Amino acid sequence: MKLLKIHSCFLVVISVALLSFGCVEEFIPKTAEFNDILVVEANVTNEMKHHKIYLNRTYSFEDETAFAETNAQVMILEDSNNQYMFEESEPGVYTSVNPFNVLSGASYELKIAMKDGSSFSSDQMTLPQGSAIDSLYAERITNDFGEEGMAIYVDNINAQDDSKNFRYEYIETYKVIAPDWNSVALVNIPQPVCPRVIKTGREREERICYTSDSSNGIILASTDSFDENRVKRFLVRFVDRNNYILSHRYSILVKQYVQSNAAHSFYEALKQFSSSESLFSETQPGFLEGNLHSDDNLNRKVLGYFDVSKVSEKRIYFDYEDYFPGEELPPYADPCQRAAPKIAAGHSSEPRCILPVLVEMDLVRYVTDNPDYTGPQSEGGPFITVPRICGDCTVLGSTEIPAFWEE
């Protein structure tokens, strides 16, 4: 996950011009000073796979997205002799040519050569010791804010005294069932003025879908201040019971990264620095130092961290009925208000077509016939419809069942 890309707009030495405004005026922050800096996110693990490294540029408040750093040469040196080469698989994303995994006892160094001739290197890093996730489990709770929902907890007993720092990521996957799905579809038949709308059979399955979302925050745990080197009931994710993603079947894959003290300190600072409370506080931290540096200009800054970590993962599944038996499902992603759009409005020779346009733009789905429709003079049209999202789950996900999915 591209954490640094998400947060890189905050990681610049800037002054925010606070314009004079009253209590009802909109506050629009503007970048008064901006430094164009390389942002590196590089995390290699003990997993045997094609690893990815992300290179971007910092961006200001006024920009919507980061700019990818392209045409760079990227490699990782193992013990200063073995080389793992990376190639640009998409703008700003560099993927290892061959799969590899980092090994205990070896040292690793990231090398980046830019298209402008500049180059950057990391400190030499080694793989921390550490154990795998012991258990991943869900509980129905009411949190400190009085919100009821599902808590996802991690337990981990680490026998290695020098591994006390952990970072977590998750990917949640859930089943979506369109509440107003119907096997009937609406199609337009060309007519001189407004197309005629008729019913036909649905050509594809749009009732049951699956959606996956990744964590986009920094989730950290440390046992440094504990008597025991144990992570117990650490909350990785809380899902409010009114969130539609819990409505049917839910799964979450949690990854645990064992980190060095230096890596943990960097991510902890990054998390605090990029929070809204820190961003607008009176005291702003300075430049966030990582373990990367310029080879040819000590004054040239680079943001990011080359992390070598040990990873483990676990997945769990549960149904809404498992924890909320007989209770009402959460509200769907849309209110699914029903309507009976008229065929057209106006009485001129060129009326304004309504329902045919909605059908042509794929904005509605058929529910049933309108029992109150008696003809063009009726208040509504011939069909009851809902927004497409309510009858077509592909607005929210894919009908393809994930390879890992279990019922």
C-alpha cells in the first residue's frame, strides 16, 4: 500500500498562509512555499514475491495527486554483491524483475538513479527477528464513543526480545447483494421523438458482488513499554454495525510487519505529522528524516524509508447473522428511493425525454410495473425504478468470486 504517496502532500517544509476569514467563511489553505522532493516508499519482506517500490514527487495543497517519478533505475544490493533489479511496471511503480525474499543475517541497501543524473542510497538494513500473528478474531463491541459494531483484534506473543514493534495493514473483502435486483431490464427502442422503453431479460448477473478495500492509514503497535513482549487484543479495525459492508459475509486479511526501532519511529512520526491535529497545530515539526540520502548532494532532501521487515498474515470470515442474529441489516449504500419517471415532459413537438434518457445513461434499474400508470397523462411513468446502485451490485464491486473466498 502506498502510504507515503497518500501522505506526501504533508511531508514538505511549507508555510500555510492563513487568510483572514470570519466564522462563516470557507478556509482554503494555500502553499506559500513548496519544495519539490523525491518520495520513496520501499518495503521488502521475507515473502518470496515480486516486490514493488514506489517513487513519486511531493505535491502541494493545490494539486490533487502526486506526480510519478519515471524512468529511474532501481536496484537492491544484498550484502553489497547480489543485485535485485527493478523495472518500471507503471508510472512511478518499480517491480522486481525476479521474485526474491530477504534473509536473516543479510544486509540490504536500496539504490536509485534518477533520469536527471542524481542518485540516492539507503542505509544498510537487516531483517528483524519476530514471530507470526498468533490469532486474529472478531468481537461485537460498543466502543468508547458509544458506537456498536465489529472489532477485529490481533494477538501476538513474541519470544524475540529485540522485536517489539509492529505495523499492520489489512484488506477487507465483503459480499454485496443488490436489494432491488430484478431479472427484468429496461431497453430503448428507437422512435422518431422519444425512444420507446420496453422490458427485456437481464443479460448479466448483477445481484451478488464482492468488493475489496485496503487500509489507508498507519496502524502501529509496540510492546516497548510493556512488562511482557506481547500484543494482546490490539484493535486493527472497527466497523460500525450500520456500515453496509457487514450486511452479509465479511472477510479481512491482516498483515503484520515486524519492524526495527528506527522504522517504527519513522512511521510513528509520519502518522503524527500527517494527522489533521498535527498539520494545523501551532508547532510544526521540521523535515521528516528517513534512512535515505543523496549520493552527490548532502543538501538534497529525500522523503521516505527503505524498510526491511518480517511479515505474517491471517484471514478470518464471518456473517452478519453470526453476531447479529435476527436483527435488521445495516442500511444499504444508497437509500434506494423508488420513483416512476415519466416517458417525457412537455407538450411541444420536441418534448423533453426523461425515462429513455435515464435508461440510455444506465442510471436506473427496473423494479416493477407502475400500477397507477394509465397513459401519457399519468403523473408518473409506466415503470417503478430505483437508482442503478440498488439493482446492480457491479456499481460497488465485481461479480467474480475471489479465489480465496469461503462460504
